[in-house]
Amino acid sequence: MAGEGDVKLLGAAVSPFAVLARMALEMKGVRYEYVDEDMGNKSELLLRSNPVHKKVPVLIHHGRPVCESLAIVEFVDEVWDAAGPSILPTVPYQRATARFWAAYTDGKLFPAYFGIQRAATETERAEKVREMVEVISQLEAALANGKKPFFAGDRVGYLDIVVGCHLFWLEAFSGMFGVALVDASKTPLFAAWAERFGEDEVASKGVVPGADKVVEYFKKKRQDNPAAGTAAK
Amino acid sequence: MAGEGDVKLLGAAVSPFAVLARMALEMKGVRYEYVDEDMGNKSELLLRSNPVHKKVPVLIHHGRPVCESLAIVEFVDEVWDAAGPSILPTVPYQRATARFWAAYTDGKLFPAYFGIQRAATETERAEKVREMVEVISQLEAALANGKKPFFAGDRVGYLDIVVGCHLFWLEAFSGMFGVALVDASKTPLFAAWAERFGEDEVASKGVVPGADKVVEYFKKKRQDNPAAGTAAK
């Protein structure tokens, strides 16, 4: 197992971005201590390590913090480069394509689905669902272009984990809001990819929480602050 | 001069992100054809090359498009790695730090200053100016931490161009809206850095438009569509 050094990850149970950082560490077989932060009562270590955003995930390597999930994945891939297959593609053009789609996913996917639960009206919610469907259609097209089981080839790589870390939220939201966000009849390649990704022993199994954790999270949020309750079913 | 291959950059005169891509190409001494797009009447080549966003910049290398300015900079650094000093730092921890700040700048700086000119009310404008000041204060702190003339050392590198490509907009807006966005009395390190960056022969001189180009751009926009006029002075 790689990474006998001093590696700590500050995460939070339902944070897809913390799950992404864990997926990268798992893919490289890095031994690390996982610290689950209470985001309602952040630790001094988190506040000191990520003073700009005060958010998880933060990877602490030999006492020095790395913040931003995409930067963490690249860092893990570079520091433990010999510890396992490269997470990013190794050819510059394919790396650039993967980074393009990662930026797209990062900028669009989370805001769209997070917007579904924040929507104040049904019209707003329908708009956010439409945005989600658009993002997934674009990813469907990327899979169609690649013609491979995963985004950049025959095994799980960078874009797979960047998208895949959100799947448990999509599953939870499908139940909570009665909208099928991953729909084999509309985006069959994406649906088949999601199934394959969920079965991956290294990246997916073990670090992906069940969709029920997201449902619980919102239940607790509503109990703590009923006035701000989401309109989840 | 590096890059005898087939390299084309689709840009637009006042796009800071196109300027960023050009800075990377200049730093590596890559020979490229620059194509100035009319964003009101986009070329078939642009629409075909960036079907997802339909935006500049797009770098076309041997007929294959690379989109998203940060992905373009990394691509240029990787493809022409032997053509000049590395644009990104070469040490993983410093690369991660540079990527963190690049993501921060990309996510915060442009939306803040673009918001200044889109603001419908004085209150909204003041809020966007406040956001800008916050971003620049954070970058001031990053410079203070680094204790170097540029963000990652003694010469212009990744984060310098990621931030520096916006300076001509900040200069234009200072005049247009009467707010000093780069203010030596409040953020002396950032102001001194901006001056040093502007004097850099390779990254800055030659590819950075004058602030007057931004002023002209908004004048033309108002003439073409007076109803949507900005509140610029």
C-alpha cells in the first residue's frame, strides 16, 4: 500500500467532493486517516487549513493542506504517480479533454441538482431539473464520442470519478423529488456507465455512501431548522 | 521558435480568457495563427470546435480542439514542455496551490467585475465592488505568504497569467466606474505585482489589449443595443 507518509483527509459524510478526493486516494492505494467534519461546528484544523473557503475536502500531506477537490485529485495522481495506474489520461490531448469535462461537471452538475432541493417553486424546480437533464445529455454525448466503457477508456479514470462522486446524490434526489435523473430510456450510455461505475471495487465500493445518507441529511436539516425545510417528499 | 505544427487560437479581442491562452503560447514561444472571432456572428469553426459552450478561447492543435482556458494552459505546458520553463510549478505541492488559486480566481474574479457593469442599481454595484475587493485581498494574502515577486517565484508563472489576463479589464473599469480596483494604498503587494506583471516582455507585452479596447467594446455594445446599455460613465 502506497503513502506510508502522513496523510489526512478532512471530509463530510455526504459531501460528493470529499467522496471524490477519497476515490482518488483509494485508486492509488494511499493509506490515509479520514476525519469526518461536523460542518455545523467546524474544527480548528479545517478553519486553519482552508481559510479561504472553510470547506471540505482538505487533504493534509505532511502537515500541508491541499484544497479544492479537482486540485486534490491531480495532487494525489502526481505525488503517488508510481503507486497505481495514472488517474488522469497520460496523453496531453486526452488530459485536456478530461479537464474540460471535469470543469464542465464541476460548474454545472452540483449547482443544478443542489438547486432542485433549494427551489422555492415548482417552476424553479422544473428549471433545475431541465439543467440537470442537459448536463447528463452532454455527458451522454461524451460517452458516445469515446465509445468506451468509461469516459477515457476501459477502466475508471479522472472524469469517471469527477462525475461518479455525484451519483449517490442523483439516486437520493430521484427518490426525494420523484424525478428519474439517471434514465436508461433517455440516456442509455450514461445509465449503463453509472451502473458499471457503481460496481467498481476500487473507486466506488467502500467510499460511496448510500443514497439513504443524503435523505437522512435533509431530514436532520429540516428537524434542526423546520422553517428552512426543503420541499423534499 | 517552438511549435512548427499546426496551431490555431480562436479568440476575441477583449476576452481575458483568450488573452490567457495567448500568454501561455507566448511563454512557450509557440508559433500560432490567431483568429479573432466576431462573437456576434460566430464562425462555423468555433461552433463546431466548442459545441458545448460556443465560446472562445479554443486552441486547435493538428485539427483537434481544446476548450476552457485553464485546460488550454495546462495543455500548452505539457505539449511544449521542452520549449521553455514550465508554466506551472514543477513541485506537486506548489502545483496544487497554484491550481487552488487559479480555480478561486476563475470562479470569483470575472463574475465579480463583470457584475459591476451588469449591476442594475448602485447597491448591486457596491456589492460587486465589495466582492472584487475581497478577491484582491485574498490574492494579496497569497502574495504575502509567497514572499516572492511573482505568485510562485521570481518569474511569471501559471497563477500570474491566470490573474494577470484580467488586469486590463480592471484598469478599464476603474476609469469607467470611478473605482480603484487595484489600489496601492490598500493592497500594496498586489498593486506592485500588477505593475511588474505588466512589464513582463513575454507574457504581457504584445498580447494584452489596452484598457481603451474594453471601453470601446462597451461603447459599441451600447450603440448596437441602447436599451441594454451599461451604466458605465
